[in-house]
Amino acid sequence: MISFNVNEIQIYEDKFKDYDILKNVITTRDQEDAFYILDLGIIMKQHREWIKQMPRIVPYYAIKCNPNPTVIKVLAAMNANFDCASKQEIQQIIQLGISTDRIIFANPTKCPSHIKFAKSVGVKKMTVDGKLELFKIKKLFPEAKIVIRFRCDSNSSFAKYINLGIKYGCEPGDEAKELIQLAKDLDLILYGFSFHVGSPCKEFNAYKRGIEICKDLITFAKSIGYEDIKLIDIGGGFPGEIGIEIEEISYIINDAIKEIDPTIEIISEPGRYYVASAFTLASYLHSKKTISNGNSLKQMYYINCGVYTGFIEELFNLKSRHPNSLFNPISNKKFSSTLWGPTLDSFDCIVKDVLLPEYEIGDWLVWSNMGAYGTSIVSKFNGFMPPEVLPFIRKSQWQDFCAIIGRNVNCHLFELE
């Protein structure tokens, strides 16, 4: 049974926008620390849209993207499953009351103790991309359900920044067939095949290529005696930012799988798709100085959340977000500006030498699409803590939410002036 503390979820009238909610938090809590608001309605909407667009693809939420317990519990209540990469992530799922048969251990290279733990709690599905990993599993967990992962990279220019194929995935030709044969020789259970095109994927035909390779490998596996392949895992990489829809990608995937044996389960590992747009960050501008930049002036701003506590994608040059002011800027005239995080590290720079309106100390800067990886890849460097996450839902969605989690709860509605 999944346990919810509904008192931690704030409920707002539909007419109030995200900015109204942020202002309410700041006013009622005398807030100075950075914080996220988490729109649970978006999580619900994203899952329903997934089921509508790709009804055969079972989502296994990649909790590495954002391990927020409320997100996980809502998705579990909506019958999503989970992609875990370690003993600790598996433990988190178990501690939330979720059955281990809803987990895939999708890490191709696993510590022996993590394999032993997976065996002890009944997590059987696990990925492999090398011969020595098969020998390891034969020794430690011979009953495991092996999923062979092969390399299938997106061809988009963005792939050079997040290219999972340089680290994981066997070559899809002879090497994959050698692993299939070795699994047979070791008398292991070959359960299926998987690939990951990179995240975020900008070239949707990469999924089609991966699915076609799965079909070929299933044919080969059957030719050597593996008659009962059960799974195809098409990985993650699905976009989830505001305004991005999945119709195009779903059309490509649905077309590619239409002739696959219906007894084979097809799963995926979406992460940012669910959470990217559900999290909005508010950061407090606590310091400012103006410096000379040749014949012009440059503004230097310092906020209480940086690359180590929310903006990891900026640290790796994967994103270049610009903030919006929660209140009115001093003027609309724009100046060359650099925005720094709170630590003493010069790498703690969020945006550099961009044109921004002039802000003042005490302003709050708002950042959208902050749910993917910003809450999971964090540290307490210099003693600065990650922002708190405040979940909320709107009134029109509250009864639907209660039906999903199996509760009959009276709501406490926030009335904003």
C-alpha cells in the first residue's frame, strides 16, 4: 500500500497561475531560501497522455532523473513502473511500498553486492552489455531475467553532449549475437533486449532503428533456441518541456512496433518527460554589483541556488535558461549581465554575459522546466542546501487526484487575494 500524506499538498483555485502561487509561498512563509513548486496535475496529465499516445509502451519511470517521493508515489498509483540503477534506488522504491516486480535494474554494470540485494528482494529484470557481466550474474543470480543492451545512438547534433553509447551498449551486430550465444551456453534466462538513444533525443527515428535491431536480435535468439523472448525496452530520452508534445515520436514508435508479437511486452524508461515541466524554481537575488565593462556597465547578480543545487545542466553547457522576474524589474532596459550561484566556486555561473533587465536585491527570479536532473544531481558544497520541493494541485484536479491515490479526503483550499 502506497502511503500519502495529503496534508503536504497545497490546493489552489484554478484561476491562480504559478506566479500567484510563488508569491503566496514567499508571503506566507517569510521565504528567503530558494524553492520549487511541483505541479502534480502535470505529472497526472503527462502519464495519461503517454497512455493515450503509446498504449502498448509500458513506462518505467527513470527515478535517477528526479527521485522526489511524491512524484514516484503518484506515478505508482497510476500504475507506472520504475527504472532503477542501484541498490539504493531499489530500496527507495521498496520503502515507498511499491512491489519489486515493477522494477527493472537497468544498469549494465553492477556491483556484486547490488546484484545480491536485487536477488534478495526479487528484482529479476536486469540489463547486461558485456560477457563478464553475464559471468557475474551466472555466479550471483542465475535466475535473473537478462536484458541485453545494445548501442543505438541518436544522430542529432545534441547527441555529442549526452552520448550514452560511448559508455554503455554492446555493438548490435556480432557482439550482441555473441552475448546471446554466451547466455545460452551459461543456461541463463534471456528475457529481452534494450537500447537508449540518449537524453534528450532530438532525432526520433533513432527509436525506429533500435526497434528494428531488436526484431533482428529476437530472430537470431530464436534460431539458437531462445523461443520465449518476453521484453523490448526502448529506453528514455523523451522530451518533457512546456509546449512539447509527443505525437510525432509516438507515431514513429507505434508504426515501428505494430508487427511485433503481442506476447512481447514493450517498455520504456522516460524521466524528463514526466517531470521537466512540473517543477518551477524560485530563487532569491541576495547580492548585486555593477562593474565597468569597457565603455559600458555590466551587472553581476548573485542568487541562492546555483549549478550545485539545481542548475547542473548549465554547468555542463546543456541548457542556457534565462529567468523571469517574479516582480517588476527596475526598468525594461537591458544590460549585459552575469548570474552567479551562491558558492565560492567560479564554476558556479548560471548565465554569463547575456542581456537581462536590471534587477534589484530582494527580487525573486523564476525558472521554468526545472524538473529534470536539477533535484537529483546536487551537492551541499559550501553548506548550501538544495531547494525544498512544495507540491501543489489545483482545485479542479483534487477529486481526480484523490481517486487515483484511493483516498476520500476533504481539501483545504488556499484562497488567494
